[in-house]
Amino acid sequence: GQMAVANVVMNRVKSRHYPGSICGVVFQGQERRHKCQFSFACDGKTDRPIKNKHWRQAERIAEQVMKGRKRIRALSNTLHYHADYVRPHWSRKMDRIKKIGRHIFFHDKSLKEKG
């Protein structure tokens, strides 16, 4: 699941429809409480990581994805996802690609990507 989310972040960095940096993508909309791209960025809770095995795993996954070592082919054009316990309005307009863990991944065919 973390690898899949990291793939979405990198796909967004490459897309002309999103900011061109990892931080720009992850923190896009952070000024709108509970309406940002990634909920941790605007939920009002502390973002200070706890140095434990989960944080170390996230760091390893991020490093692998950033270096291009870990890509999920089925998600190569995927820019959207949500947890399976919510039903955002936008998901009805997109093609469901895959469910991984508790997250469902989508592709929006209406977006033209940079070349």
C-alpha cells in the first residue's frame, strides 16, 4: 500500500496538473482543513514522525521509489486513490484500476499528460 501511494505521488510530480516536486504534491491544499490532497497535511495533528520500524519502512520505500527502483506497472498512470471506507464524489468519474490493501486507485482519462 505504501509503495502504491508513493507511485501516485511520483506520477503527480511528473504530471502537468500537479506541482512539480514531491513536497509540492504532498502538501498541495494544506491550507484547507480536511480538503487537501493527503489528509495528514491538513488534519491539524502533529506531523512529527516517531522514529520506529514503521517510519524506517516508509523511508526505505520512499528512497526506492524516488530512485526509480520500485514502480508498480499497473499504477503507471494513476494519479488518484482513496481509502476503501470513503466514497469521494470524484471517484465515480474515473476508471478504477486496482485495489491494494485498504486503498483503491484510479485513472482519469480526461487528463492529457505532458509528453
